[in-house]
Amino acid sequence: MHETIRVDRKATGRDSCRVAVSGELDLVTAGEVREALQRAVGENRVVVIDLGGLTFCDCTGLSALLTTARTAHAGDAELRLCAVPHFLARILRLSGTRGAFTIEERHDQA
């Protein structure tokens, strides 16, 4: 059974927001997540992606995150990941893509 994805965006300041992504980030859900994250980066100077509720991520999910990182960098926006699950931290490390992100160690930062 396929778990759905949930993407919740909350303003945290005038030009900043937190986007909480929970569920399975995979081939089926990556497009929806990519669109939501691209919108957030396009409309804010600082975007924090809260991944504390993420239960799975495949290569298309990683691609959605990397696309968002490239868009943020090109638009001079700050993108941070927080509450990165152990399995995703391992994927980032093994794929050599960890450096594409600023990763917050604490979950409560905005």
C-alpha cells in the first residue's frame, strides 16, 4: 500500500517559510513535492524544509530536493533542511549530494 505525501507550508517571517514534508517521497509523489518546494523558493528568501515526517525517499524524491536546491541557489535564496531522517542523511552522504544543502541539526530553528 502506498502512503500519501503531505506538504504543509507555513510563513515564518516576511520573506521566509517552513515547508513540512511527510510521508513517502517517491516516483508517485515527487512531482507534487517539487512543485510546492519550487513555489516556496520562488516566493521566499529563506525556506526551511522540515523532513521530520518523511518515511521514505527514492531517487526521484532526491531529485526533487536537488532541483529545489539548484533553484534556490540560482535565485539567491537560502534553503535549509531540518529534521533529516537517518535514512535520507545516509542517501545524501552516499550519493555525494549532502553538500548541496545546508542541514540544520536542530528541528526548532526557523
